[in-house]
Amino acid sequence: VLDPLLALAERKWFILTMTFVGGLIMAGISTLLPPMYTATASIMPPQQQQSAASALLGQLGPIAAVAGSSLGLKNPADLYVAILGSRTIADDLVRSSDLRRLYDVSTVSDARKILAKRSSFLTGKDPLIRISVEDRNPKQAAALANAYVEELYKQNGRLSLTESAQRRLFFEREMQNQKKELADAEMTLKTTQERTGVLQVSSQVDSMIRSMAQLRAEIASREV
């Protein structure tokens, strides 16, 4: 034990001098480097029982469980974190914020890489998502953090519109089929009347037909 201590004691002035000089050099370098500012935005993702994003995974059926486990999606917030880190949002930010000029790069790919290094998305035990962006300009860092929030809600809106459009198209097709069946039934009834000579339907049968039509309308309304 004494031998290493004696060796250090013999060179103590050299060690102290080099430590002091190294500290001065690092202090000088840190003063010359431009400061980096971090802006953080905390958001609460949509918590609907069947949001557009969760419905997108839900439509995959059994594959959703495999996809969730392979991507590390343990809660709904992780899905929004994955969307925030997607290439779609990064490219939109590069174009809208003119990051190629700000980062002094020539390609969108280079700007995307720099943005990815300076951006982080964290989730904790609470449902909040924290978006942090670093930049040498504090105003630019705050603008990019807010732009991430706007792009997230835009993307969520696109998913919602896509799902709604698909549902509307399905119900429009169902309505057209019901109209066709009703027209066919009217033609069948007219043919029967002409063949049998029964030109008037009893009030009881008419009431039953109206009740059935009303019941079908209520069922369709509930399904919508």
C-alpha cells in the first residue's frame, strides 16, 4: 500500500499542475463554445376509449399484440411517442421550420439527423409526454417544441379523418343496398298486386310494414 502512495507523493506537484492546467483549458473551451438551450413541452395525449390511433392498432387484431411487444408499446402514450419520432413528422418540421438553412446542411436527411439528435420524447408513470428540443437559439428551441405538438395533433387528426371516411363509406354502401332492396320489394309488391288483383293492403299489414321499417331505421341509427 505504501509504494503507490510514495510514488504519488513524489509526483504530487506534477499531478496538481496538470490538473490545474487541464481545468483551465476545459474552462476556456466551454466559454468559447456557444451555449445550448433546452425547451420542454409537456402534453397529455388524447385519452378517449377508442381514439383514432388505438383504433388503427385495434384493426390489426391479433397482430397488434405482437406489434406492441416488438415496438415496446406498453401504454397508449408510447404510441404517440413513436409517432413523434416518425420520419413523417421530422420531414414536416424540416420543411415548415426551414431547418436545412438553420442547421446549415444541404439535404433533408442531414437536417433530420440533427433534429433527431437534439430531440427527445419521454414518458413516465403519469400520462404526460415530455418533448424536449435543444438549440443554440432559445426561441428556436421553443418554436420546435411547440411545432412537435402541432404536428402530433395534425397527424392524429389525419388518422381520425381516415377512420371516419372509411366508416362513412361503409354506411353509405349499406344505405344504397337497403334502398335497392326496398325498390325490389316495391316492384315485387306491384307485380303481385297486378297478378292477384289485390290493389289495397289492409291497415294491419300496412302497420306491420311501417313498424318493421321504423325498427330497421333505429337499428341502423344505433349502429352509426
